[in-house]
Amino acid sequence: MFVPRKVADSYREMINSIGFYPSVLSVGFLFFAIITMSVEYLAPVEQLKSFISVVLVDSAENARTILSTLAGSIISLTVFSFSMVMVVLNSASASLSPRVVPGLITRKSHQMVLGFYLGSIIYSIIMLININKLEGGSTAIPSIGVLFALIFGLISLGLFVFFIHSISRAIQVDNVLNGLFSQTKKEIKAIIKRQKEAPVSEFPDFSTWHSISSKTEGYYKGVQTDKLCAILKEHDINLYISVNQGYFTVKGYPFLKCNVDITHDEELLEKILDCFIFYIEEYISDHYRYGLTQISEIAVKAMSPGINDPGTAVKSIDMLSILLIERLSLNDINYSFKHSEKKPLLYLHETSFDELLHDNFSPLRHYAKVDAYVMTNVLEAFKNILFVARDNEKARESLFNYLYAIVDDINMNVTNEYDRREICNMLNSITRINEQQGSQLVAHFEHHQNNS
């Protein structure tokens, strides 16, 4: 089914909004209130009410008092909870990274709690306006509805305790890092699993394929894979995405290549281009690269003078090393296919290992180059990656090329003899993994020291 890009973008923006689940739950509570009122005075329900009369209100005044108290109290909880969310988002943006904010906003547990609050308020108000005077002076009291409202109020108190506990944990840097690490690792393993299902030994020569230009500008964040593969299968064509996810593209930029020249088929081009996603936020579910970036930025933020938390930076570095080790199992060309077949239809330019090293360690190297403790741990992270990649020549070359950049920064900024001795010990550990290249790296480090 063909869905226009604007509709898809609006849908994505809606479901990633902090108000999506609260709105859905509020509508659900509204319908439940209507259903409750429609069955409140039926004969079977009246019999049930006589059986459980001990827990039901028997006067209109008590019902109004209970419902008014519940509505007012839950409104107070809602205001306080929303205020807490804003405080957490502001704190996360200031002390961690602005890029982690979208992930905190879309946290489903917090949205569900806020939605339950709003729904309970709506339910209580609906019950309140249905306490009506009847002919003869009697009053119609929705006692079952009041009972449900009371139950919702008690549940709201429990959810408030959970919310305070959860929101206080959400801002803790260790929990944020663990969440980013787990989700990023999960995304990498999902790609590894998909590539193992349909291994490709040889890729086409994309340089001979026909270019397709972008008709929009923005940050390319992903593609609706299933929808695009269905289109490619229908027209018996293959497609190659030549840019990395997260890169900014402009109108007219040739970011796609096709094995068949389809530039004359405007309708097909429109369908294909409508499958691509452009927006600003970075969600790890779109690509694991965003998880690496967010962890790296938390490390950089931790090294700022206002925060000065090298322990967080070191933990982030260790997580980056583990994720980069997982990345070694991926091909530099990713691909997708229809689930019914194992033949690749869509090829994607995966962010190379060399690019990941540069993108994630360069900012950290720049801001932490005067901190011998952090730089020693950077070297240890590279040592661990080298240990796993010792049989991967391409990755090994990328690692040693970057190690020279690290050593150059250390030589220019770390002059204390004790610190340099610790760094030299770490470089010697790298030499034990790869004697030839490691010895050259140690010689490069000691040559600067001798010249000094």
C-alpha cells in the first residue's frame, strides 16, 4: 500500500510525541466512562450493586465529594509529574547530551503514567456530571462508576510512586549509558542476524549503476525497508543507497543508484523517494550509529570543565570499544530483502569502521587530550579492539592509523614523566598483540620524548 511521505512523516512525528500515549489513554478512559454510564442502571448491574453495597457510596453528596477530591488530587499529581519530566529533560540536555532527549521523551512507561492520570481525571469528571436529580426527589448515583474512579485514584497513587522512582533513575548517567549501550548492541546484532540469514559473498559493481538525485533536503535518517523492497521486487530492480545514515543531503544530490535507468519513470521515482525518511531527531532504532554518537557525546560532555567527570568518560569509552568490536562482524555494504526471498534487493552503504573511529573518538580525543587517565583508557580500548581484530587486516590498519593520531596528541599535551610512563606501558601492551606495528608506534611515542 502506497503511503505519501507527508502522511508517513506526520504519523512518525505523532507517535514520537510526548502526548501520543496520554491522548490515546484519555480517549480510552472517555469511552470506558460512556460504557460505564450505559450499563450503570441495568437490572443485572443493580443486582450486583446490592451484593457489593458495602463498598459503594449511598448518597449524592458523598459521591460528589469523592469525585471532586479525586479529580483535584490527580490534577495535582499530573502537574507535578509533567514538571518533573521537564526538569529531567532540561537536566539531561545540560549534563548529558541534547541528543538523548528524544529517547527520554518517547519513553513509554512515563507516557503511560501521564496518560493514566489524564484518563482518570476525565473519568472522574464524567461521573461527576452524571449525578442527576430524578423525578420524586431521588438522585441517580453512578455508584459503580464512583467505585471505578476510586480504584483509578488508588492506582494513580501507586503509579506516582513508580513515576518518581523511574524519573529519578532516568537521569542517572549510568542508567542512560546502559540503556543506550543495550539498545545499540541490540540493533547491531539484528543486522548481523539478518546478514547471516542471507550471506552475500560478492557485491555488484555499483560504479556502473545509474544515479538518482534527491528531491528534498534534510538529514537522511533511514528508509521504509519493507515498503521499498516490495516496490523493487514488483519492478525487478535493485537499489543502492550511497550515503551514510545521518548525513545531510541537498536537492539534486545523487544519493541513490539503480541497476536500471528509471529516471524517465516519474511515478516510480516518486514511490521510491517517498520511502526515504528525513528528520532531525536521532533514534537508535533507525540506526546503531546514533547510539554510538550519543555515548560519545556523553563522554565529551563529562570532560567539560563544568562537569569534570572522567569516570563517566572512561565508562563510555569502554562501551564504545565493545560496540565497535560487535561492528567488526558487519559487512561494509548492508542489504535488505523481502522475507519470502533471500535475494538482496536493497543495498546500503554502511558507515565504515574507519568513519566510526573518526566520528566517535575525534571529539573525545580533542577534549580529553590533556587528561592522561582518560587517554590511557582510550589506548586500552583500542588494545581490546585490536585483540579481537588481530586477523582483520583492514580494521587493524584503521586502528593503528588512528593510534598515531592519539599518540601525537599525547606527545603534545602530556608531559608529566609518570603519566608518560603509564602510557608507554599501555603501548607496550599493544605491542604484545601486534609486535611489528606496535613497536613502530612505541618508537614514534619515544622519539618525541627523546627530542624533548
